[in-house]
Amino acid sequence: MNRNPLLRTDVYKLGHMLQYRPGTTKVYSYLCARSKKNFDSTLFFGLQYYLREYLSQPITQEMADEFYRHHDAIVGPVPDDVRAKIQSLVKVGFWPLHIKAVREGSVVENGNALMTITNTHPDFYWCVGFVESLLLKVWYPCTVATCSMEYLKTIRRFFDMTVDEEQYGLLPFMVHDFGYRGDSSEEGAAISGAAHLVNFVGSDTVPALGFVKEYYQPFSKDPIMLSVPASEHSVMCSFGREGEIEAFRHMLNTYPEGIVSIVSDTFDVYKVLTDFCSELHGEIVGRNGKTVFRPDSGDPELVICGDPEEEEGTPAYLGCLRLLDQKFGHTVNPKGYKVLNDKVGLIYGDGMYLARYERILERMMDMGYAASNLVIGVGGILRNHSRDTLGFAIKATYVEAGCQGVAIEKDPVTDHGKRSHKGLMYLNRIDGKYVTVDQCDINEECGGMLLPAFSNGTFLTHYGIDDVRQLANMHIEAATEAVAV
């Protein structure tokens, strides 16, 4: 992929350097997730990738020449004033910008400033808006990390109610990332996969591991990402309909130890969990590990917990959870909830929307089963978002022109929800909540919770994945305590 940062922008940005008020010497902008229609807060993650991969590159004449060719092809010949500004930037050799941001892993209530951007030299006021389109891409890792965090909050709540504390080590594996194939690009899959790894360890998105190792070192000896051997439908179908049980036996023999996940709905999941489990019972309980069954078709709640509309006592009425219990038994944990025999498990990876997942966990609890009995996979659901999910935007709030500073704002009469902050600002924290204070003076702007991240081409603040996870986990712990109170 072309990494030329001069090409990482929108077409209309190409002319904005000529459109500002004459005499402009400073532009000050901020990044905000302004919508609460889906989530109330944002887990901030991913900025350092964009700063390191794009903005930290030296700006060369070759980049400028490529920019001119693109300009010619898209909007016509490059105006002399535009060429002069680009050449001045090449002479400097870096982006003369100062960027501050919250620490990665911070969970900030929506409506607050997450980042500010301003120029460090009066000739380059236009650079602030020019890089806006690129930096706004941080909406993607932030939104995926936030969505993943909401899954973690949900399962943590049900763990607190139904799971023995000795099993809390399972939490990082309860929501597994199945989303590599559903992402739109290789870069997107790596970024989104890494965002999920802020909250969980379970993932099948291989590029995410390389992304974390390259951009979020150092990391501890704790695993960044783990998965298990698992089958797919083509594997099971290769044995034919009549030979399906042999496909199961082959998986058990191929992996005599550890966790193995076997897709179970190729034909009849209820036959698998009754007839097959009876025939393979000795092999399953005799393995040095856990056999995980994966149904993946139909209504997840009914398949897992049973369909009360079906005839009482039938496999469809009982559902997968109770069928496994019938075949392999359970123990009762100190909180009074059933835990399946540790030789078997259940994973479901299709259509597990957050509300549906919560409903299933509630029903499992009503049935007397601990939340630890079900692992889920999510993929496209983690990534099925847009910039509008959290309302991400970068807006200018302060300019200087003719030695005069002016606080500016956006406030559409047709949608006051898009109203921006105004003037210089800083991010404060009061009683555990973030508060953006705008229209402040320059001394106040230098303080607060926004920390220097980039200045004059230099990447300043680096976070390892452990740092990010630790900070995000502090929010989870605080949210859990608040619910308990």
C-alpha cells in the first residue's frame, strides 16, 4: 500500500490551504466521539499506529511529486500557491504539528475531547486540516475496541453472579474474534483484530498478533492472543453424511490432548449431541483435554437453551446445553450454578449480537447454569460499524489571524447534536468522570488529561499492549464495582 502521507486525505482538502481567512497563522482542532446512541463511552485505541506509520515519515520531494501528479489527475493543474506550500513542507521535512491525546486504553465519556491538533509554525496552519481525514481513521480501532469492551462488561457481570472466582481466568477467552474474513482489507483486519485484543485474548485473526508485536511493544509474558485447533464444515463434509461420526472420531484422534473445537451443525446438531456423544462418550471423557461442540445455525438462544415451543423432552426442546449435561453431567459451583463436565464445552459463533448474548446469559442463569459454560465467537458484529456509530469528528475550534485569536464553533440549526466545543480546551477528570473545559486560556490548555503524543514529526508517547489493557481493565473494574453498589 502507498504510505505517502500527502495522499492520505480527501480531495476537498487539497484546496483548503488557500481558503482560510487571509493572514491565518494558527488552527486548533479536536477529536471527539460525540454520539451516545450506541455506547456512552469510547475506549481510545489505535492512534499511535497512525502517528508512527504515517505522520512520523520524513516528507520528501518524491512524495511531493507524487502529490502533484495526483492533483493534476483529479482536479487539474496544481495552483502555484499550493505548490509553494507543499514545497515549503518538503523543505521542513516533517509535519510541523503538535498533537495531544488521552492515554490509549482510556475510557472516556462521549462528547469529550480525545485529541487536539495544532500547528507549530505559522506558515503551516493548513496542515491541521490536511491530516484530519487520516487521523479520523482512529474511529475504527476505537469503535471496535469499545464494542468488544461492552461484550467484556456483559460477560463480567454474569461471571460475578454465576461463576466461581477461581474460574475468572476464563474471562479473556469467553468472546473469541472470528472476524478476519469479514473485514474489508488486510490493514483493517489487523487493526480491528488488535482492538479486540485490548479486552480479550481469544482470537482467530492472525494478522492482529503481528500488528500488536510491531506497534504495541513491549508486552509481558502473558499471551497476546491464543486459539485452539478447530474444524470447519468442509472438513466434516469430506467424510460424507453417513461418515460424519468418523469426522468427529478423526478430530479426537488427531488432537488427543488439549482443547479441540468441532463444528457440529453440518447436518443435525441434535443427533451429534445425543447419538454421537453416546457412541464417543468414552473417547471424549478419556481425552486429556476438552472437546468443544460448535453449533452455528438457527436462533442461538433456542439452539443453546432450548425451544419451549417444541415438544417437551425432545432434543430441540432441551437445547445443546442441557443435552451436554445429560450426556456428561455437571458439578455445582460455590455460587450454586451448574458447570458442565470439564471434558466438554460449547461455543457458538453466528449472530451473537450484544443484546442477544445478554439475553442468552440471562436465560442460562435462569436455567441454573454458570455463564462460563458458553464461549461465543464474534466477527463481523465487532466490525459492523461506521464513523457514525460513535459520531467521530474532528472540528476546528480556534484560529489566529492577523495576531488575533478567535474561538470558533460549529452549531447547525438543523442538528444541534453536531455542535462542537469552542476555543482552546483541556480535558479534566472530576469524581471519576471526564469533563472537557473549553474557551480556556493557553496556560490551562497546556494542562489536563491530554498528553503530548506527537510534535514536529516525532512520535512522543508509546504504549505497550500491557499498558493499554491495564488502563482499560481499570475501567471494567470500576464499572463492575459501580454495578455491585
